[in-house]
Amino acid sequence: MPVAHLELKPAAAEILRADADVKVVFSGRRFGKTRLMLTAGVELCLTKPGAKVFHLAPSRKQAKDIAWADLKGVVLQSLLSPVWVDTEKPLSGQGHMN
């Protein structure tokens, strides 16, 4: 049984395969940015055990609304270990996570 199954649109797959360390994507709606981010994160976790991947958004609710359901749908529940910063305020460099 596969751990995850994510299909990317051709342009998003090309971005994922690029050798660049930092990838900046300027694209419109329905391009596949969320699926690209989820695929890159799952791939990193599978190839580098112990890796930590963060999905950041202005608020916890936005982060959850954008990607959490998709991530839960493609990754086995036993592999998910969410850590949330429960705030509606933007994060600053002064904070910490418990």
C-alpha cells in the first residue's frame, strides 16, 4: 500500500523536479500550489527521516483550511503528528512553540 498518492499537474511536477534549493512560484488559482507543497513535504519526510515540515499561513485556521484535509486524505493517519501554534496573530521572531 502506498504511503501517499498525490498527482501533480505537469507544470507543478516540473517545479518539483527542479534542482533549485529555493523555489518561488508565481501562479494563479487552481495551478496546484497546495498539492505541490504537500508533495514536496511528504517527499522530504520520506527521504529524510526526522525531517520537520512546516506549512505556514497568517493564522492557524487558514493553514488548516488550505491543506490539512488534503494531507489527511493522502497520508496514513499514523504518520501525522500535528503541532499547532494556536493564534490568530501573525508570528514574530520573538515567539516559541510548545
